[in-house]
Amino acid sequence: FLFLFFILFSSGVLAQVNVTLVNPENGYIFINTTNITFNCTATGDAVYNITLYHNLTGAWEANQTQVFGEFVWDTDSLLLCHYNGDTECSANGSGAATNNASVGFEDAVFFQGATVNDTDILTYATANNFDKNQGTIEFWVRTTYAIDAGSQEDRWFFAIGGEYVGDSYEIYVASDHLVFKIKDVNENDHWIESNILNWQAGEWHHVAAVWDLDGDVGNGEKMELYIDGTADNSNYDTTGVNIYVENIASNMFIGSCDVGSCGNQYVADATFDELRISKTVKTQAEINESYQKGLEDRSWVSATWNVSGVGDGYYVWNCLAYDNDSESNWSLNNFSFSVDVSPPRFNDIYHAPNSTDDVDPGSEINVTVNLTDFSGVDTVILQWKETVWNNVTMVNIGGDLWRGGFSIDVTGGNYSYRIWANDTHSIANTSQTINITAEWDYTWNATPLDFGTVHGKINTIGNLGMLRINNTGDDPLEFTLTHNWPLNVYFNGSANTLSFYLENKSEVDINITIQFSSLDSESSMVININASHGSETPEPVFRQATALINSYSGGPYLDVSLVTLPTTVYQSQTINLSAKVKNIGNETGNETWLNWSLPTGWSVLSGNSSYYIGNLSSGNVAWNNITVRLSPETASAGVFTVYANSSCNGSSDSESETVVVRCSNSDGVCGAGCTYTNDDDCTVPGGGTTTVKEEVRVGGGGVKEQRYGVSLSFPERIDIYRGKESVFTAIVSNTEEGSVIENCSLSVTGYPQIHITISPSSFRVEHGKPKSVEIRIFAPNYTSYGEHLLKIQVKGNGKTVGGEEGEEVKDTKNVLLVIHGVEENETLESIEKAENEINRLKEMGFDVSRLEEIVKEANKSFTKWDYDSAKRLAERILEEKEYLLKAHQVIKELENKIKKAENNGIELNETLVMYELARAAFSRGDYKRAEERGNDALLAYAIESATPNLHLFLYRYWFVIITIVLVVVFSSVFLKRKLYILWVRKQLEKLKIEEREIRKLMKNLQKQHFEEKSISKSEYYRMMYVYEKRLADIKKLKAKFSSKLIGAFGSKSILKSLKEEEKRIKEIMEDTQLKYFHMQSISRSSYLETMRALREELLDIKMRIKEIVSSMGEKEKWKYRIKEAGLAVVFVFLLSSLFGAVCVKGDLIIGTENSSLQAIHQAEN
């Protein structure tokens, strides 16, 4: 039997985890959706996770894992540690442990936890992982020891800093309590403790601590501690005041405390699981939810995953489950399913004949289609029409190929066809419609259209090349060849012109020879090819072939060109100059130079004005590029000629162009040859300025080397608003005739590329046909207002029209991108509203000069497109307007009150000071301060007006005052006595109630200790001591108040009252006995408790009667009354004396020299 058990266990039959695959079912085919829902279940002692495996991506691999009960990372998380075999954590900062010496791992609440004992250390960085101002710490902990009262040494669960330093956070076990403590910057302790005496060794408990140094987190106000989801057992100490923490330590300790901060390293000797630190204060409900997750029954769990967009195919899946003991298991068998929601796919469709030249009236069109489908193609139909659709069932000719066809009638015309196909699940698809035209063609072509450079000696006849003309049409065409060369050209021996007929579908080669020039030169020639038909128009009618004819006499021959030279420049400007030389001779030019000749004051910053080339071979080109600065002191304004010349052994050439030099208005220098009329930096004699615009015409001519150039144009400034996109167009132009710019592209720098879109990304630019390029720039909501200088560059490859490779060309220009926080219309509305309010204030008679200055600044910012500043200034005006109106209203109110007080003879010294301060602030435009000073004046008025002229008041109403005082004095003597007796009686009643409640608590405590055994002996004795001590204090207080009552009221009255109370208690006792013995309406326990309390109260009354009789007589009472009457007489005498002194004096001086309001007045003055 044992052997059989071992075999079964080894084969997995007795595995603790069992997995069942639920959905999709094995062999299921999805034909209506690509969204697949996977579901499987697992059973075991405590299932930890389930992982979905499938081959949807082509490889069998783990896809998604669902964990049961563990914390998950959310937007509030700063640090989350699962401790499933390692100390690496998910973190907002660094998740790697800064120290994990000797930390082990054991089975925990969820899979595994980290064990910290002996000398183990586990620490993490606090940077970005801990918020000192507010947050939540949560973790599960299992100690290896039980918590005993008074015998447990301190154990640290969490620490930043420690016992002997400020700015610290700690969670630790102290005796039989768990303590959460924050030590502020001044090393003051703020703590919460919770009793954990019931913790046993090996038990898991959930601990959570929350704090908000500036807010309120609950009963603890600034701090709270939760044990197993509740804070009911917590005690607090100085947690309700504001807590100030400045700089926390760089590391947080888990399961121990920093040696330098705590004195000793008090290791927790515990296992930790699911440590999470959040930046927000979790509620008790959220914390209790985390605690409840650890209590969930995970013996049966279900996991569901949704995967969308699954393509057609055959797939396999399974689930792997783990439990908390690291036991794992798969489902016994993999499940499979298929997805086929797509119709047949058209990979390729073509027809034959395919060329438009070959599709003629009467042709037979054969259509072939390549089709694929996961489940297989069922039916394919060719649909074609000239006017009405016709269906032809296509035939499979092998593999994925299907074929069908139709005939075009002899008249030709426009035909269309398309393919319809379905698969074995009846999912159909239709291809796009393809149009073909069957007609007679009159097309032709010629090659080459560019013969390139052709060399020949002067006055000789040489070969240009072979021109091939091909008639691809359906009818003969007539061709005529001519040229623009000034000398003879021979076409198959025919001088200067050639005409001939060419049959359809045939071609002819024409040999072309040319007579070269009599002078050394390099010039272009064009061969014109014209086609014609008797009744139809050929396509095309006309073509041209070009060539560059190089005539030479022998030896080298240099040709110089100025490539880059601006026609207008400014003093202080830096410019680039470019020249090239080409050897168009048939021999190498030795000792070749290419030099610049520049006007005075043009200094070369880079490059060489004299450039030694050396040997320049026939047909080669050399360049001389320099950067030049025009000195404003020496480069005079005017029209100058710039030369480029080249020489070699046997040849030389030069090229020149005129340049206009203008005065600069922005270089801060009055340039050479400039006056105040054309340079703003020049001094104006006698005042006044005049601007003179110079007009210069530059002429020139001659045959030039092919040039390439490109230029950019777009707005100089782009405005964009946060959260929006700006779209503008850049115009790219080809500046040179006879060229085309290929592979053009734009680039934008100076702004994040992720927010820039350029369309099209690549393009071609012909001369005379500018290209529009759309540039989109997006400004995210978080972008602040500011200016960005963007550099936009266009690049491309220059070629001739005939396709000859040229050179790379580019152009770069800057654009200013301004990002606004508010939009233009919103800002304009604010400014208009501010201006309207200013006009309204003007009409009301206010001085608004200060506000007008602010609105000028707002308009100035608006004209500079600084909408943010403009709107802020406009809103400031509206705010100032409110302060102005409020201040004006307060000042007017003060003026009325001051006038009224003067009429009544009331002195308002401090009120007048604050009133003057308010008026001064209002006059200088400080309306907010004026309102504040006005409100201070109203407050002072309320105080001073409540104290009228005492002398005047006493003079007018002395008789009434004396009468009222006498009545009040004598009434107060008797009222005081009555109130005092009432208060003493109230205190005695409260003491009685408290005594009864304490006796109930003592009885309940005895029940908890002796019967329920729910509290320890030490806790029982400690609480009984507190209750008994309070009962003794109550007894003393009752005796004290009884004595006071006798002294105030008299022995006889007190004795009478006590005897009435004695009689009332006896009646209650008789009624209680009647209810229990005869009526049986109350229980035995209730009867005994009531009778015990009544007997104690009756005994107390008898003792008080005895004390009163023995300690106080009638004489004591009369002494007390005579004392009170004597005090009243003395009070009246003193008041009369004071009144006489005031009347004699005749004046009352109230000094204000040292008042705080005068100090404010002096400070502001």
C-alpha cells in the first residue's frame, strides 16, 4: 500500500493543486469574434496564482498571471514588496534593497515573505519611495514569539531614523504594545500605541500606520495605527498638534533599526509579507479591505482573462497554478481552439494581357488571383462587365491560384472586373474593382533623352550618339527630327532634319553626328522629336533630347562660375561665397588656382581667398568656398564687383557679379559711407530722421553651368496654445531652371520631436512648381509659456531635368514658436472688460491713472503676443477695481460715523489715526491696503464709540446710576447665595452618578477576569486600583460639598432636605420589593443590584445627618449672613466715593500716546 501511495504521489495524482480549463472549450471554433475570454479554476490548500499559457503570438509562453490576495500597484503606491523569493520591489524610486544581508524567505500569507532575524538587515532608499508629509505603511508580520506583558524586549518592524534623532518614523513593539512614533525636527515625540498582548508566536497580523502632518486622519488627528483592520485599541500622545519634519534619513529599515539611531539593532525576529508604502492616507475601510484579503478562502479560485484582436489560426492553451507551499500543477491536457473570422484574402490579382498597349478591342482577358484563407477557400467567382455584371466561376489551377477570363468585343470600350470568394464557413469577401480600357493606341517613346556631355575638337564632325524611337501603338506614325544647334547636325546622314514613317509595334535607331564649334566652349543643344498621325493624336506629340557640347581646340580649358553670391548684403553681416571652376578641355590643367577678388573691408573668416587646386583633369570641377564678414568701419556702402578667377598652364577664366552693400540699422555702428538718412546708428544733425531706400539694378548674361538651389518660406512666427495643435505650411521652391530636386525632406529642431509631424516626409520639387509641406506642432497641457527658436531645414539631391546627378542642396531658416497658456480672444475679452471697468470708474469720479498704466502694460504685452502676461494684468485691474470700490465704501462709512461721534462728544483718537492711514493709501492707489486700514478704523470705532464720555454720562444720570447700583448690589447678595447652593447640589448629584457608574465598571471588570478570563491579573489589579482610588476621592468631595452646603444654607434646612431624601429612598426600596416578590416583574439580578445601590445611598444620607447635627449650630449660619451684608455695605461705600472723585475732577483723560495704532501710523509715515 505504501509503495502504491508513493507511485501515485510521484505521478502527480495526489498533487495539492488541481486545475480545470473552462473556456474556450476544447476544439471550439470562433467565427464571429476575435475577442477570446479564457477562464480556468484551481483548487488547493491556498492557491497563490494562476498563469495563462498559450501560443497566440506563435510561441508557447506565459501570457498573464492573476495573483489572489496580494497588493497591486496603483497610482498612490510608492513602494510595494511581495518578497516572493527576492527583495526586489516595485518602486517610484529605486526598488532594489540597499542592504539585504542574510535575509531569508519563508511561506507567508501570500506565497512567500522575507524573514529578518539575528543580525539580518533589510533596507531601501527613501528617495521617491516615502512621503514625509502624509502617507500609509501596510504590511503583514509574523513573530516567532508571543507578546507578554512587561517581559518583551523592544522589536523594530520599521524605522527611518531612530530613537535618538529627530525627523524619524518608527513602528516597533514595546513591552505588550505596538507603537507608531514620529519624532519631529525638534526631537519631540508624537506617538500612538495599541495593545497586542493577544499576539501569539507564529500568528500573522496586519499592521497599518497612516499620517498627515498638516491634516486630520481620524481619532489620532495627525497619526493613526491599525491592527488587523481596526484602530479601536489605540492610545494617543501629542498627535493632535502640527508635526514638523524637515530632512529624513536616506534609508528605511524593515525589521530592524539603524544602529546609530537606536543605540542597539533591535531585530524584529519576524517574517514580513506584502509591504506597501503609499503617498495618500488610506481610510479605515481601505485598510480593512487589505486585511480581509489575507483572510480569504483560496481553496477554490477562478481566473479570467480577455484577449482581443486574435487573428485567424489554430491555438493551444493551458493554465499553471501555484499554491502558498510552492506546489504547482497544470491541467491534465491542453485545450485547443480555432479562430476564422476573416474572409478569403486577396494576395494578388493580375490580368493578361496587362499592358495598356496590348489591351485592344477583340482581346481575350485572362484573370489570375492568389487567394488564401485559414479554413480553406470554397468558391471563387470572376465578376466582369461593360454595362451589366456577368459571373464566371474561376478554376483552381494549383495551390492558392484561381483562374478565369472574359472577352472584349471588337468595338472595345471601358471594362471592369472584380473577384468574389468565400471560405468553408461561408465568410465572403469581394476584391476592389479593376478598370481596363480596350482601345487602339498611338503611343511611342524615345531613348535616351539626355546624351550628357559630348566632347569634340573645334571645327570637326563627331558622333553624338544613337537615338532609338519605338512605336508602341497600334498604327503607323510619322516622325520629324530637328535641332537648335547653330552648326550642322546629321540624322542617319541627313543634315539638320529627318522625317520618316514607323510601323506599329516596331522601333528604329538613328545615328546622330554633330559639327563642333569653332571656338573653345561648352554649350547645350536640343533635339526636337515630333510625332503625327493622319487622323488621331499620338501620345505624346512632342519630346526633346538634350546634350552638352564641349568644343575644344586641345589642351586644358577653364570655365569659372559664381555659384553662391547674394545680390544685396549689409554692413556687419557674415555671408558665404562659393565659386567653381570646370576644365572643359581635353587635357589636364596643371598648377591650377581659383582665387577671390573682394572689395575693401571684406575679411575672410574661413576658407582661402586664394585656393591652390593643383592638377585639374578634363571634365573635373573644383570649388572654393569662403565665409566673409563685412566690417562696418571699412566696408563702405555702395555697389561693388566681386570676382572669381582661375588659371592654369595654358588657360584662364574669370567671372564677376555686382553686389549692393547697404547700411545696417541694428549693428550699433555708423558704417562707412553711411549717414543718418540710411543708418539709424548715425547721429542726426539738428534732429529728425529720414529713411532712403536704394534701388540697384544688376545686369549680366552669358551661358552658365547648371546650378541647383532650394529655398524655404513660411511664417516668421507661429503661435500655439497649450493643449492644442498648430498647423502651418512651409513652401519649398526649386530656384534654378533646368533642375529637379529629388528626395527632399524637412527637419525641425529646437522642440521635442515627439510633438512634431511633417507631411509629406519625402517629396520632389520641380522648377516653377513649389511644394507645400504641412508641419504640425502640438503643445501638451503641461507646457509652460515661452518662446522656442526652431530651425527648419530642407535637404535634397539636385539633378538635371534629364536625370544627371548634381549636388546636395539645402536651405535653413528660423521660425519663432510662441506657446501661450491662454488664447488670444480670451485675453482680448479680459482686456476689454478691464478697460470698461476703468471707464466706469472714471465716470464715478475716481482717479484711475494707476490702473490706466496697468492696462497700457497689458496692451503692450498683447501686441507682443504675450497673452499670458496680458491676461494676468487685466485680471489684476479687475481685482484692483474691487478693492477700490470696497475701500471707497469703507471710507465713506467712516466719515459718516466720525461726524456722528463728534456731534455726540465722543473722542475717536485711534479711529481718526486709522482713517487718515486709509485715506493716504487710497490716494496713492494702494486700494487693498486702504480697505484693510478702513476695516481697522471701523474696528477701532466700534471699541471707542462703545466707551462714551464718562463725565458727561455721570453728570446727566447720577441719581439713576446710584439707584440701579443699590438694587443690583442687594439683589446680587441674595442671588449669589441661591446660585451657590444650586451649584453645590449639582456637584453632589454628579458625584452620586459617577459613584454608581464606577461600581458598575468594577463589577464588569470582575466578571471579565474571574468568569470570562479575558483580561490578565495584572490588568485587573491595575484597573481595580484606579476605580477604588476614584471612589475614595468621591467620598472626600461629597463631604466637602456637604460642609459648604451647610455653611451657605443652615443646618435645619439641610437636615430637613436629607430626611425627605431618606424617606424617598425607603419608598423606592419598598416599591422594588413589591415588584420582585409579588409582581415578579424584575429579575433577581436586577433586584439585588437595585437594592444594593439604594442601601448604600441610604447609609450615606444617615452619615451626613449625623455629621451635620454634631458639627454646625445656628450661630454659624448668622455669622455667614452678617459677613455677606457687611461686604455689600463696603461695596456701596466704595462706589459712592469713586463717583464723588469723578465729579470733582470733572474730566476723564484717555491717553493714546503709546497705542499700537499710532505706532503703525508712524511706521507708514
